[in-house]
Amino acid sequence: MSALRFLKAAVGVTVLAASVAFLFLALHSSWGSISAMLVDARLLLLALGLSLVYVLGLYVVFSSWFHTLRLNSPAKVDFRTGAYVYAVSNVAKYLPGNVFHFAGRQILGARVGWSHAAVARATLLEIAALPIGAGLVILIVALSSSGVAAARMVLGDGSSLGSHWRLAVVAVPIAAGIASVILFRTKLPSRLFGIPPKAFLVVLSLVTGFFVLNAIMVVVFVSALPNVSTAPPWAMLVIAYLLAWVAGFVVPGAPGGLGVRETVLVLLLSMNPHGAEAVALALGLGMRFVSTLGDAFFAGLAYLLGRGHAAPAAAPG
């Protein structure tokens, strides 16, 4: 193992261990409130329903990936085969490393006759577009009347947490906007991803829609929490969750962002004077349940619909 690979693995393990330890301590201190929330039967049914909504969101993200793949593939690609490859390999993101689902797409894609370059370009654009889409939704929420009010509550206290919020809420949307303009106004989409600028806008619109759907689910879930006396404003919940999502996506080593996403969410919400640790923990655990179950449903559905269309292609003559 090279020194760089060893360093990446060590960083990933350290971050994951620290995140799990933090969450364990937070759960221990707030278990009374958390247990009362999570044993509610109506909340469980809601989470099951939201997991089905999450499947819809996954199909939206898959559609953006498939759009890029179709434009790059020299051979015709079938939608059901694409869903099969994407959804089945997607489960591998829960393996340590948080990258094996990308490798799985390359392997399964090659088996059905797709070129490695076409699959890699589609995946590369997805990796670039997801944080941009999250940043755009954060910007939209932050500019809303509720978002401005929430920002004033957080940023006006002068605390270190307020500084962190200020940096995140400003930096992520700005970075997303700059990246969008650069990609759209230059020939980079064609050079890097093999698609015209208009196709890039289609992909960006789809992944942004995925995060809009996540924002709605966050608000619905917290609104249904029982025995909640105080909760952060909806805009603060959405911004914190999307920032946590991005953190879990970009930090290496954490399987599916496990631990990292929940830790960042709890830090952003529970340490805020207007937040509540129990609400933050319930939201983190609840959305983890929703997304994990949604990934399983997504994989199962795509497997049933696409396995007959995903037979290995004959080797080219």
C-alpha cells in the first residue's frame, strides 16, 4: 500500500471513529427524549412512506446519470439496464471507503457492453453536480424570508458556531454558483463530460430537484416528531441537513456518509441556542433510516425490472 493510500485510509477510519463516538455520547445524553420520539408508530409509518418518496429521488439522480451516459455511449443503452447497473452498484456505497459503488458501475457497465469512458464521464459529472445542486438549494432557502430570519438568529449571536454557519451558508452556494457558471459558459462540459451545456443544465436541474425533495422530507419528518416543544426554523433544518449531506458525500472513508452526516447535522443544530439536540438526533437517525431503506427498495425494484435486460453483451468482433 502506498503512503498516500495509507494516509487516505487512516483519515477515513479516524473520521468515522470520531463521528461514531460523538454520536454515541450524544445519544447517551439525550436517549430519554430520543426513545420517546422513535418508538412512535405513526412516525415509523411516516418514515416508511418517506423511504418510498426517497426512491423517487434516487430515480431522479439516476436519470441525470443515465442522460450523460446515453450521450457518451457509442452503443444504445437501455433505461432499465441502466437502472439495474446504477441501483445494484449503489448498495456498495455502504462498504468502507464510500467509493465502491462508482467502481461497481464500471464493472457492471462493462459486462453489458458499455465503454468505460462513457460510464466514467457520467459518474464524474454526478460527483460534480451533486454538491452544486445542494448548494443551489441552500442558496434558495437562505434567500427566502424564513431563511433570512433563521440566518439572523444564528449569525447574530457572535459565537464560533455562528461563524461556522456564516462560512458554510455563504461559501457552499457561492462555490456552487461559480462552478455552475464556469461549467455552463465554457466548453468544459463537452471536454470533461462529453455533453453540451444544455445537457449540463438538464443534469443540474435533476440533481437540484433531488435536494428539493430531500428538503421537503426533512420538514415533513421534523413536523411529525412527537413531544417536541422547540425545534429550529424549517430553513435552518434544511440548510443544516444539506450541509451535512455534502459533508458525508465528500469525506472519504465513511460508508454512505455514515456517522459523518449525522455528526455534522447534530453539531449544526444542537449547539445552536435555538435548536434542540434531541430533534437533531431524531432527524439524523430518521433520515438515515429513510435513505438506507430507500436505497434497498431502489436496488430491489431496479433488479426486478432490469435483470432480464442486463445480460452480458457479446464481445465485439
